Amino acid sequence: MNIFWEELTAGLTNRDQLLRVLIRLSAAILCGGFIGLQRVRATKPSGLRTHTMVCLGTTVILLSCWSAGGTLEEASRIIQGIVIGIGFVGAGSILKSSEEHLIHGLTASVRLWTTAAVGVAIGLGRVGIALIATVLIVLLLNVISASEGRMGRRPPLPNQQRQ
């Protein structure tokens, strides 16, 4: 039973450490969820679940590194892997329509990358920076979306046909 308890609490050396982990994981869920909720309200793909999981996943990776005694140098390499990995995932969401010379999914790709950056900030213990970034991301998406709608510059979705 002792081994079982040790495995469950590995990296959580005391109550303060447990509280920090809970705060960071909760912040990741809230920040990723807030960005994803904005996408759901805008009826866009890759919404609430996707953004929440990207933010939470990046946070978990960095928290695991720290709790295993990782150094800042090791965390730097992990962050590089996250940035490259999310870039790869984002690249898969970009579609180019050769007939119409339109590119779709670029904003979704960048949004996922930015959500991962928020998760990295939280994993590094920079929750305040992550909260500010989250608010700015959602404001930016709302303001630009409204501006594009007023200017009539919003490109059609891939499944919409031109008349």
C-alpha cells in the first residue's frame, strides 16, 4: 500500500506543491476553455474541447518535468518539442483551395499554437501572464472577427459554394 501511495504522490512533496499543481491545472482548463468557448460562440471548428486539451496537455508536460526534478535547460528542450509538435498539428489543419486561391485553417492553426503557449506559461508558473494572454487572445478574435464582418472581408468557409 505504501508503494501505491508513493506513486500517487510522486512529485507532490507537500500540500503547497499539491496546491500549486491544482491551481496550474485549473488555470489551464479555464484558459483553454475560455479560448475554446469563444470559438464555439463563433460557430468555428476546433472549439472548447480542443483548446482545453491543448492548454492542459502542455501544462501537464511541463509540470511533469518540474516534478521529476527537471532543470530550466530540460524545460527549454521540452518547450521546443511542444512548439514543433503543435506546429505540426496546426499544419494538418491548413487547407489550400487551388481553384479559388484561398487558404483555410491558418487562423485555427495559429490559435492552437497560441493556446499551447498559454499552457506553457501556466506550466512554468506564470499564471498571471497566461490569464492576460488569454483575455487578449479572446478580445483579439472577437474584435477582428467583428471588423472583418463589417468590412465584408470574411472569406467563405470551405463548405460554402460561390454563386
